[in-house]
Amino acid sequence: MADEIVVTSSENKTEDTIVCYAPTMITTNGIWQGDNPLDYSLPLFILQLTLVVVITRLLVYVLKPIRQPRVIAEILGGVILGPSVLGRSSKFANTIFPQRSVMVLETMANIGLLYFLFLVGVEMDIDVIRRNGKKSLIIAIAGMVLPFIVGSSFSFMLHETSQHTKEGTFILFLGLSLSVTAFPVLARILAELKLINTEIGRIAMSASLINDILAWVVLAFAIAFSENKNMTLASLWVILSSTAFICFCFFVVRPLIERRIRQTPEGESISEFNICLILTGVMVAGFITDAIGTHSVFGAFVFGLIIPNGPLGLVLVERLEDFVSGLLLPLFFAISGLKTEITAIDGVGTWASLFVVIVLACAGKVLGVFLVTLYYKMPYHEGLSLGLLMNAKGLIEMIVLNVGKDQKVLDDKSFAIMVMVAVGMTAIITPIVTVIYKPARNFVPYKRRTVQRTKLDREFRVLVCIHTPRNVPTIINLLEASYPTKKSPICIYVLHLVELTGRASAMLIVHNMRKTGRPAINRTQAQSDHIINAFENFEKNVGCVYVQSLTAISPYSTMHEDICLLAEDKRVALIIIPFHKQQTVDGGMEATNPAFQAINQNVLANSPCSVGILVDRGLSASRMNQVSHHIAVLFFGGPDDREALAYAWRMSEHPNINLTVLRFLPGEASIEATRSDSTNSRNDHSILTVATDSDKEKQLDEEYVKEFRTRTTNDESVIYTERVVNHGEETVAAIRSIDNSHDLFIVGRGQGNISPLTAGLTDWSECPELGAIGDLLASSDFAMEVSVLIVQQYVGIGIEDQVATPDSPSQHYGHFNIDHSNRRPQTGGQQPGFHSQP
């Protein structure tokens, strides 16, 4: 068993507990032998770890709707387990977290902390500082100075209860804890808010990175001073030896690691021996800095910084992060919570001072950053948002506070107050920034947002979205059929869509393709490599095609934002996304992932250009440039059908493409029914408006079809036919009667287009995002196994359509707030000037 002896020191008025361990009390002989598992260190530790992880995860789930970062849940989880909540019960505290277990718990927590800080160093990109340079440095310093002053002022109020500590050291710890910005926490907040690839996100990341590095330097000084009550030669040795350690790591160890990486044969993965060498190096670095007199995590962080960017860093993150951040790191916050006694914050005055400190510290950092952003002429709301983002607290501050408490610099009251300050300052960031920051993006206006407006002598830009390599062959053949030429080359942006599964390291939402030539480290990267290689081969084998491959890593719920932002940034005319169902062996259609349907619906609703949903039924069976393909367009009228015809018209220029355009016209019965409805509703202004818009659409249809027929009259590969139908049933019968010689149907989505020819077809629609005809062609009941492309034309009219085009780069772009939601008017009416001929 273990005995506990309490030793009281009258000088410092503190109690130290000395715990005597029995070395055989590690594992139990079992409950059947009469042993209590909680009397033994291993089962007790397992129970503690399980409890910490479960409570933390529950809090993450509870706080997710209000968009709180995970660090808030971890800190609060520790507080709940500590003496403030559950620990108020002495039975719980003595049973689950007895004093004899604290040493094992703290040791494991610090090992987790050691490797987590190593990973933070690995993920940090020092080049970010060089890219943003002076601006980020000034913002980082301005964001530290004012909060440091606030902390220093507040320290005079608290220092009375810590008289045994040198006041200068107390000021240093308190000021540092308020002025630091937690780089890992900020990165996750920016990813959550979709700001990580924006200008404000890049500045915040680089400024917080500088802030973190400065904080580590100041912490090293603070530890040196705290261990030596007076500034002696020992403190100087601590600082000098820490500097020497950093120089040794960067100028000796880093070149050795780079040499080991270069020795890895091309095409082989990093060896297990090298990985073990690095992981051992983390512990050695931690041991050295602990022996020097700073802190073990300082050594691990510096060791992480020297790991070169590339496959080694990816492998280390892949191997370690889920285990370290998911299992071991919450232990550190639990230890912090066990040290936090909120009841020590007694009296209304102390709580009032806590509130004042939170407000002043936040305001100090916001004001410091805001003044710098004004100097750089950034918009007001961006300056305020940046200041708020720089208030992110988390692991670094908790390390500072824990070191301060261990060194007897902070007492229980000061520690509890600063923990609550950290929670308060971080919790308010996301809600306030969400309200304040409405990104007026540096909008790139362009006219060619549709295929119809992209002329055959201009570059045709397409964004292709891929979920799995299975989508690739059909899409490549579709693009090949789009007829790239020297006059009209096709610029293809290939976007591999990957779900963000909660991994903390997935901070970069869109990144360029990997060109290391090394094997993939996981299934996702293997798929990305497969997709990239396929499109690279396509680019090599087909002339006048330019491919840029990217990967978007984000939650399915917000993935459409990445797609739409990229489409706007790259000024594409068409987005092609796969249908959420795939063909089975027996010819039926089954859903691959229900989330894909939601992504498609969101893209249709928010896209800044035209969209095509591709139902893949084996267009990949043959190469377009080797075998003639037959494409059919079903034309009912409206902007979507004109867009479908425009894309097919472009394809018809291909020498191996045969195009059939089947136009459906209303019969006499349908026309009479429409006239009758119009007569009965003559006094209804809204219906008159619909009728007027419908007439405009018919006029646009007639003009476009007339031009198409005129230009393709002498083209034997193009066949134009008309079919008269009276209602939906006749339309379905006419479509089913089409012969099986076609390889691809291109149809308009038809949203907002009121037509008696499709009346009633939507009543039994399975996938409304495809429209009435698209849903019919994509259904398992449809007899023909033909691939289908359902097209929606972009019909939004905004300021961008009256300003610069990609052909006039001299007209540079201002800031516009363009709302791309709800693009499609319910009446189907558009301005005639927008739908010009190709």
C-alpha cells in the first residue's frame, strides 16, 4: 500500500504531501483474490484516462453547436473533474484521484504534452513568417505589448497573497499568460470559420506563430528567474545554454536529419528506424532542456521546428497525432483542472476583477492589433476580427500557468483566475468573429460564368470535383469530348474532395498536389495520387489541355463553400460534380454516400457559375478520340436547356462526336390549357408576371435555337428534330422511345421553368436536384443505361457582369459583397442581355 505524510511549512504557509509507494502495487491479482483494482496504479490510471477522455468528448459534442474549439472542452473537462465540481466530494477525490496517483498521471500527461508540442513544431511552417514578413511581426508584437501591460497592472492586485515570490517574476508569468496566442487553437478556429486560406487567416497564422516563438523565449526567461529568486549567474547559464541548444538543433541536428532523408531511396517510404530515431530524439531533447533548467516541452517544440517539411513530417503527424491529441493530451488539461479550485475566487470583488481582466486583456490585444491594421489600411472589420482571433488561448497559456504554479509563482487563487480568463477569452472569439467578419473578398469579376457565354475562340475553364478514383475515367472522357483546341484550350481544375474527420492536423483546406514521387502514407493520399496521375496523363496525351490538381479537406456540411470559392477564384464557367449514386452490377443505381447529395444541392444553390451533375453509367468504356460517340440533347426551353445545348454545341465540333438535338414542343391541347389558365387568372398580377417572363424565355429559346440551326445546317454530324407532346405522360413516352445508340444525354435541370410538357413528373421525383427530366433519366427504372449530364445555368445578375472581364486585366478589382445564394428566381425570368450566343 501507499502511505501519505503531510509536511507543513510555516514560512510559505503551504502543505507538501510526501507519498511512499509500495513497488509491488502496480497490477492487481484480480477481484476474485479480494483485491480492489483502484488500490493499484495501472487499473486506476486506466480508469482515470477513460474518465478524462469520455468527459472531454461529451463536452466537445455539447459545445459543438456554439462552435467552441476543442481546447475549451478539454479545460472545462479538467475543471469538472477537479476540486471545483466533482472533486468537492472527498469520496470521489480520494477514490478516483488520490494523491498517490498524481505522479503517474502527471508523468503520462507530460509525455503527451511533450509529443504534442513536438507535433505543433512539425506543423509550423517558418516560411509563413517570411512570406508575410514585417506586417505579421508588427501585429504579433502589438498584440503582445498591451495585454502584457494589462497583466502587469493586474499582477499588483494579486501579488499580496504571493509575497514569497519575487514581484518581477510574478509580473512576467501573469503578463505572458495574457499576451500569448495559442497557435494550434487559432489554426483550428480559422479552419472552423473557413478563414484559413484568406488574407486575414494567413496574417493571423503567421502573427500567432511569431507570438508563440516569442512566448517560448519569454517563458524560458521566466523559468530561469523563477528558479532563482535573485538574478544570479545560474539564471544567465540557463539562458545561454538554452540558446546554445537551439543553435545546435538548427545547425547540427537539422542537417543530419535532412541527410538521413536524402539517403532514403526514391520511391520508398521513410524507414521505421528513422521514425524511431526521431521519436527518441524528442525525448532526448526534452531531457536536455529539462536538465538545463527550462522545461522539457521547450526542447520537444524546438526539435519539432527542425523537422524538414515533406514526407517525414507527414508520416510523423499521421503516426502520432490521433493517439497523442486524442488520448494523452486531455490528461494534461485534467491535471490543470485538478489544480484549479474555483472556490478560491471568493467574494464579489474578485469575480468583478476577473471580469475586468478578461475585458481589458481582450480589449488590449484587439486595440494593439487594430492600430497596426489601420496603419496598413486594412478594413475596420478585418482589423477587429484579427484582434479577436489573436486572443485565442489554450495549451501554451496552460503550460505557462502550470509552470508558474509548480514553481510557486502562482497561488491557488491566481491560478484559478487565470484559467477562467483563458476559457473566457477563447470562448468569445468564434461567436463574435462570426458576427463581425463578413468577408468582402477581393472579388474577381468575370462575365464568362456560363458555357453559353464562353465563345469557341476563348479559353474554357472547368472545375471538376472528384470523390473517388471511380469518378475519373468518365469525367476524363467527357472533358476530352469538350474539344480542346489552340483557339479554345480547356483549363481544368481537378478538386479531390476529402472529408475532414476531426483530425487536428488538417488545417490546410485546399493544397496543391504532392509531387514527391514517394508512396502514399494513407488511403486518402493514395487516392489523390491516383487521381493526379490520371489527369497528368490526360494532359500529356491530349493537346491544348491544362490541368491543375488540388485537394479540399473539409467537413461535408461546408464542402460546397470550398468548391464555390475555388470556382470563383479560378473564374470557371462550369463545375462538374458526380451524382451521389453509382451503377451496380445489375444496372441499378445505389447511393454511395448520402452526404454527397447534400453537397450537390448546396453547390447548385450557391455556385458562382454553371453546374453539371454527371450520372456515370460507363462513358469510360471507350476513348473519345478512337470511337465515335453519340450525344443527345433533350431541349424543353429555359436557361438550363440553353446551357445544355451550348455545351453539346461545343462538343459537336469534335470530329468523333455525333449530336442529336431533340426539341419538345407543346401541342394544341397543351397550348389551349395554358391559355385557359391565363384567362382565368388575368387579374392575378403575379401570374401575369410569370406569363411575361415565360414569353421572354420563349423568345430567347427561339433566337438561340435559330442560331444553332443556322450554324450547323451543313454539319452532317448534327441532327435536329422536333417532337410535339401535350403533357408529361407523352413526354415520358417520347423519351423512352429514343433508340439505344446514344452514349450520353445532356439535359437542363429546368428549375424555375414552368412547362406543361413536364407537368406532374416531379410528383414522384427521387432526386429533385436533377430536375424532372434528369431524375427520369437517372432513375433505375429507365431502360437505357446511358450516362447523363444535368446542367444548371448560372443566371445571377450582379455588379460583376458590368465591370472587368478576364480579358481586361488592367481594370483591377475592388471589393464587392456578392450574394450567390438564391440565384434562381421562382419565375424563371432573366434579363435578355445576359444570355448572349456563344
